[in-house]
Amino acid sequence: MGYNDDLLHTEQIIADRKKFFLDLKSNARGKVLKITEDVGGNRDTIMVPAEILGDFIAALTDIRATAEGE
């Protein structure tokens, strides 16, 4: 991912001292969700290909249900 990528959508989540940036981007290889965690200026990033977002969201939904004791 570089500076010429097209930003299609962005969201930000703030939790305590952490910020999460969710950026849907498009480039020559397709679409990707870039998830960045910022804690006091230290950043970690993962990239999730758009074609597996459904699986990614389903896994997060399962984790949420477990965490909430459902």
C-alpha cells in the first residue's frame, strides 16, 4: 500500500488510550481493509483483503459472542 492508493472509506474507534483506524482502500491489486492501532504514537497495522471481509467479520462476531458469554 502506498501513497497513491485510493481511500474509499474510513472509520475511527477510540477506546481508552488506544485509537483504531479502519481504512478501506483500493489499488491496482484490489480492495483492502487497513486496520491500524495507535497507542501513544506507536502504530501496528494489519491488512485484510476485501474478499475475506465476510469471514473476518464472522470470526469477530463469534469472538464477541464468546466474550459476552452468549
